[in-house]
Amino acid sequence: MSLHDELTAAQRCLDDLTRTIGRLQSSPGVGELEIRRVRTDTEHLRESLALLRDAAPRSAGPQPSVVRIPDQPYDRSLWSDCDDEGLGASDRHAP
């Protein structure tokens, strides 16, 4: 996944956490002090995620460079010291 995708996924998880905390807040038996602390921690996470998003590079990612392959044949002398793959050397015969 790209950095942008990871940050978006983290934001979605944080939004889900915020909704869940809201539901927990209205549940009986949950201490006010504890839920306030969790809510505050969630807000700190939201601020930290916003800082990460602002610090992330703006580019869409590395762009592949284009390699142009010429139409004219390659110089055969470049391969004078190697064998043709699967065909053997030109001066030898297969057994």
C-alpha cells in the first residue's frame, strides 16, 4: 500500500474508534473519568495523524523512467565472448 492509502486507512480506524467511544460514553457502568481519558487520547491521535498527513510527501509516488529501445540492431561485437543461450557456442557442436 502507498503512504496515502495507509494514512487513509488509519483515519478510517480512528473515525471508527471515535464512534465507538461515543457509544461507550452513553453506556451505563462506564466511568466518566476513564471515558474522558480515552476520548482525550483519541483526540491526540487525531492531531498526530494530521501532522503525519501534513508531513507526507505530496507526490503521487515514484514515476517510472522511460527507456527507449532503438529500432536498429545491436552491434554483434558486444556479444562476441558469450554463447547463445540454449544453442551453444557457434564453433562447437552438441553431443
